[in-house]
Amino acid sequence: MRNRTLTVLAMAAVAAVLTGCSSGAAGSADRQTALKDLTIEKLDAAAALLPADIQKAGKLVVGVDPTYAPNEFKDKDGAPIGWEIDLIDAVAAKLGVKTDYRVAKFDNIVPSILGEKYDMGLGGYYDTKKREETLDMVDFFTAGNQFASPADKPITDELDVCGLKVAVQNGGSAPLVYLPEIDKKCEAAGKEKVTQLGYDTQDDATAAVTLGRADAMVADSPVIGYAAKLSKGKLVTSPIYDSLLSGTPVKKDRGQFADAILAALQDLQKDGSYTKILTFWGVENGALDTMQINGATE
């Protein structure tokens, strides 16, 4: 997610390795959405919690940075798609309003929320104590480090990667912070260190695994889950490690707006739509059992 130092454009490139498209082709595919198979009914109790100005406008104005597949990226027509897009579309349906997505740079979204240009934002936002100083974070997901490996060689524990060749995108938190921590655990267990195979892009790291040059790869959990989804069974995922809550930021003084979003999300969870949306996009491992507002611990 966006507090890590991953190159976000690489997320959209994962589809390219596993579908034979060019590296920018994630947005060129036929429009994908989980909502075509779902029926979302309005929840009046949640809708009543919306601020009066949103009720009057009949829409949620959502700032979105569509460079972070599978959370949010662009279809062939340039419209935002992704699992967070599907989820917030479903939230809007529960609240009886529409969505109005405004494409923006990631760094401009929060200031626009605080200035009430946008009602909320999407872009892989981790919930942190720092963000909670000025925002309410409605948490609906958890993400962290995750491995993918060939289906016949699953990774079920961090120590399983000791002595393996692990593909990773250069410059991110995984090669600089996470894998060195794994090396310490391997040494303590009397095992060999990980051999890092660094690549400039995430699609190259994925190709290294699918072509047998690497035993596994590690990246942020949404991109790993999406890669496994696109591999059609060739890759399997590990548990998620060092996970943090993530969700959508809203301005603190918007009445019960955060409560309205939370109530809608909880109802989507209750009726099964939440799980179906995440499963459609291959990110179900990040599903929360309990959604909340401002759940950060650090």
C-alpha cells in the first residue's frame, strides 16, 4: 500500500506478465467488475447518517489515483476500475447515492479531502496514527508483505524461503527492510540466507518466478494476490506478514459520514458482497473480520 516504497506503477504491470500484454495493458483489458453479478440494496439506516450536503448532491465525490492495480487502475476507456472501486461503488449503492471519481495524484487527494473538494479518497491508504490526527480512517482491508511461489512449492512460513532465490523489485521496502529481517530469522534457525534477485520492475520479478529463474517472489499483498489470480493456478500465495489496516480517509468534522460508510461496509460484509468483491480480484486474503474506524496501532 502507499506507505511502503514500492513503485506504484509496477502494480499495473503485473497483469502484463501473466496475460502477455504490454506493461501498461492493465487499463487496456475489457472492463472488469465484480458488481455485475451482485445485487446491492439500499440500507436506509446507513443512508440517514450521510451529511446533508452529500444527501442533497446525491453522490460521493471520490479522489482516486488509478495507478495501483488491483486496487484502482484504468480500463481501456480510461475509467477507474479495481477492487476498491467496486467496493466503494457498492458502499454508494447501500447509501442510495452515486459515485463521482476524480482522478488525482496520490499526494493531492488528502489535501483535497481536508479542503472538502473530495468527500473521500482511494489509493491504498494505510491507517496510521499520524493520519488519524486530521482524518477519520474507515478500515476495510489489511495488507502487508506476501510471497508467491509455484503451486507445487507453497510457502506457508517465513522460514520456508531460507536458502531460496527470491525475486523482488529493486528499491522497495521488501529488499531493503523485510528480506534482511528474514535473513536474521534464517540465521537464528541455522538456515541459509535468502538469495535476492533484484529487478527494476514488478513484472520482471513475476516473470522470474513463472519462468523458473526464481523460487518465489515477494511484494505487497494486493499485487501478489492479483498475480496469483491472473496465473490461473500456476502461483499460490503465502500468508500475509507485517500487515497493517487500510481503508478510505474522510475529513473528521463531516458529522456521521465515517459512521455511514462503516455501516454500509458492515452490511456488505453481512450479505456476502464484500467477500465476493475481494475474491473476484484475488485479494480475499486481506479481508477483515471486523471493520472499524481509526484502528491504527502505530
